[in-house]
Amino acid sequence: MASESSPICFRVPADERSLLEVVARHQGQTLSAFVRDAAIRVAQGLIDEYGAEAIFKTFETTETQRAEQTRARVNEFRTRLLSQYRGSSG
């Protein structure tokens, strides 16, 4: 599965990073490889447990809800902005 890599960034407390680094080195891996492998194992386990269809259905539902929430916020902002603009132009 050779493909172009894409960075993922996340924050962890310093003590958790140290733990991950120590265990990664013990396993003969870089921190990136260790965390990537662990995340993939967990993701594959969840797909095995719930099924790919359920995982994608949840994803689609969540994305639809986020889009609706964003649309509502944008419409609310538009309404407030237009109201202010109309109120100050006359």
C-alpha cells in the first residue's frame, strides 16, 4: 500500500510522549512508526468489531451533522452582519 504520506499532528503531555518514545525504541521503531502502527491496529480492530459499513455510516452521519451545523452558523452570521450593515447604511 505505497502512497504519498500525509502528516498528522496531535499533542500529548510530555510524560506520555516520553513513554511512547521509550516503548517505540524498545520495539526498534521510530515514534512516528510506532504511533502509526498502533493507530492502524486499533482502527482495523474497530472495523472488525463493528463492520466497515457501520463505520462509514457513522462517518457520513457525523459529516452531515457538521455540515448542517456549519451552515446554520454561517446563516446566523450572515443574518447578523446584514442586519448591522442595513442598520448602519441609512
